[in-house]
Amino acid sequence: MAGRGKLIAVIGDEDTCTGFLLGGIGELNKNRKPNFLVVEKDTSITEIEETFKSFLARDDIGIILINQFIAEMIRHAIDAHLQSIPAVLEIPSKEHPYDASKDSILRRAKGMFSAEDFR
């Protein structure tokens, strides 16, 4: 993909996905697969996890945004992802506020630094 940027993928509730789609992130790859998944109450955890893993495998995706309450459903898969690209960022939703103690990136970052590093 030399010369082209990478896409942002979204796994979220309807409001989150609608907002990002209105902002212009919606794309289909050459296999006609979208870069977003709208999670509804009848969406299975298996479907969420399979979509997440398919986003990880795509070379055209650089960032995966996922609502934090959905990330909790597939926490084992998110914690198993150790590469920096695609970056996985947990974001709040309208119904579920952000909880920094559950964020996998913040937990990893806290492990990289000690209190003495900031003195």
C-alpha cells in the first residue's frame, strides 16, 4: 500500500458508527468488506471477535476504534494483540462512560513507566 494511507475501522454501537460514517470513515476493501461493524443487541460475541480479528489481518487498516463496553466482551482477543499497527483504541459510547482502569493501552503504558520517571 505504498503511497496510500491506512483506514480507521470502527466496532461500535449504532450511534458511534453513524457518527464516524458521517465523518467519512466508511470504506469497502477490494473484497467488498466494510471497515465497520454496528453492534446491536442481537450481535453475537463470536461475530464481534471474528470481525475484530479480520480487521487485524487487513493490511489497509491502521487504527481500530472500539467502544469500551464492546471491548470488554472480547477482552481476551484485544489483550492478545501486541503489535502497534493496527492500534486498538477503546472509546466511550453515549450509554457507557469511559473507564480508564479497563483500557488495555493505558494498562500497558502504566507498566512501562515508574513514578520516578516523572520527577
